[in-house]
Amino acid sequence: MSEPADIPQGFEELRRNNSRFLSSLGPLYAKAEGSAVVIGLRIQERHLNTRGVAHGGMLVTLADSALGIVIAMLRTPPHPMVTVNLTADFADVAREGDWVEARVDVQKMGKRLAFATCHLWIGERRILRASGIFAHLPPAGGEGPVEG
């Protein structure tokens, strides 16, 4: 696990108590940047594939999670969202020890759907672009089935 000294200034651990899956990915960190939230992750040995670089599926999971977290946090109270569609393009690799930042740009927030893009960065190097469509998740036992 990363030591606090390894985490860039301004980032605080993002506690997602209800998600054991995200706990296995992270720890994830968050930092407010103006009206935006940046999600960060230190690449560890457990994130690597057999070629010694961060597994592509792990990077897509980070982008998908950052998109969902940021979109959910835009509403008060936060609204849980589910992924309806996600596309990703890889531009470069991440290696053990790299600090990866997920930066989300929300294009549209509708009543039910949200459209956003996420770029993963290592310093000034963009390594992944992901675009997603997310749907509002009704409360359990609530408004009917969730599509997607």
C-alpha cells in the first residue's frame, strides 16, 4: 500500500465504504481543483500485467470509476450512477510507481443520463481517453428496472 508521503499534496484518500471492488483497485485519492475533482492512484505491482506495465483493464476500470464518482458527486445529494456505455483508447503505458490522475469532463447532465469523458494522465503525458454514458440508478425497490 502507498505511504502518505508518496501521495501528491492536496490529495486525500477517497473512502468508498460500500464498494469492496473499488477498495481492491485502490486506494483511490481525490483532490478538488476548482469546481472539478481529480481522482488519483499510485500504480503498484498488483496492477501490472505479465509485460510489467499497468493492465489495460485496470486502467479502464479506473477511468470508469472516476467517471461514475465525479458524475454522482455533481448532484446534491450524490446520485448513484451505472455505466450504460464506455469506450476507451490507449495512448501510452503506466508503470509501477507512476502516479495516475483521472480528469473528468462532463458534457451533459440530463435527468436520467449523463455524458462525460475521462483522460488518464501521468504528469504531462496522457495515457488513456475514455468516453462514457451513465444512467441514474433508482433506489432499490423503487422506480423500476435499470437499463444497461
